[in-house]
Amino acid sequence: MGTPKLQWKDVAVIPVQFDSAILDMRLDLDSTNMIAGFYFQKHVEELPVPEKNSSHLSLPFKGEWALMWGGDTKELNPHHDIKSQRFALDFNFLKGFGKSHDSTGYLNEDYFAFGKEVLAPASGRVTEAIDGVHDNTPYAPNQYSSLGNCVIIKHSPMEYSVLAHLKMGSVRVKAGDTIERGQIIGLCGNSGNSSEPQLEYFLMNTNKIENATGVKIFFDNLKVRRKLDEKEEKNYSPVRDDKVKWED
């Protein structure tokens, strides 16, 4: 048996060498960490993973947004245990003293991020465009459709952008479309496994999300509100609590 590879927080795949072939054993745990089931499937070789993106990326929105989650550790980023999303970034649009909404917050329309334009971070070809997933009531996430409405864009053979939790009915592109950096691809929503309107963005090394590994994200012309030292300014990937915007 080889080294287990964690695909989700409760799903691992372990390569098993038999006399005549290698098979992957998928092992699923339930909420109490007991084995819920396992099965063997065709072995999939690990794909190369870039250390960082080579595509020139801009932030996928206008104005200044805040990082709710992001970074290289589980403490900074709860996505970190999910192989494809280990460097995922969750953005929210805040006003005043860190407020994400007005009024009671019972409606998606109360939230400042809801309906904001979501932009392509780089040029490429759309490989997946999902629309039609209902937006959640705030704080009632949909765990059965994790990404909700989303767009996946191929920038290069090992760089695919995923923009998730888009507003139902707002996706403006379809699979096969060629798009340019800064093009509007949809609106920020609250679909999928999200508790309030927000934008999740991550980069992975294949468009098959079940086999993908996350790629660390570095943006061009990134402006961070807090002071960075000279070394950070030249090579910085945003982390939780950063407030960021893109300088054209």
C-alpha cells in the first residue's frame, strides 16, 4: 500500500500494488470518523503540480475586497485539507468596520457582495459553466452542491481557475467560450456550500476536480492595505484578513 492522498476532509485514496496491477482504494469516513465504505478504482497517476501559477492573474473583481479565508495552513484556511482547494481564497466585500451586510442579514440582498461582478482573472477557455443552483438562505449552506454555480477556465495545460458560489442565473459564459482577462463571467452569489454571499477562487492543475491538486496563487499588481516588507511585495500570496485590490 502506498501513501494515502486526502481528496476531501473525510475521503482518502490509497494506491495498492497487486501482483499484476495497481488499483486505487478509496476510503470514506462518516461524521464520527468510522469507515462508511471503500472501493477499488482504476489507478490515476499523480499529475505534476506547479509550485505557483505561471499565468498572469488579476483579482477577479473590482474594488477592495477582504480575505475571509486563505493561506497555507488549516488555521488560516479551512479548505487546506481538500486536495484541489488547498490554496483556495474566500473573498467578501465589506463596508465600515468590517460589516458584510446591512439590516438583519436574513436576505442575500442585505449583503454588499451579493450581485457584484465577478471577472475572469486571466484569458483562457471555459471548460465548465454551471448555473441553475439556487442561492442559499444566509447561514443555510448547500453541502450537496459544494461549488454551487461556478465557472472553470483553462489558462494553460496545468492551470485552471475555479470561481464558485455565483448567483443563480447570472453566469454569462458557456463551456467552449474563449474569454479575456477582466471579462465579466457572472455575479457574486450564495450558492453551494457557502453561508453568505462570497466569492471562492482557487487554481488547480487539471479540470477534473476529483483528481486535481491546488496550485498556489500569486496575483499581478496586487495592492494590500497593510504594510508589506520589500521581500513580500515581490512575491506575495494573500492570506486571511488581508484587504486587497488590483492596480491596473
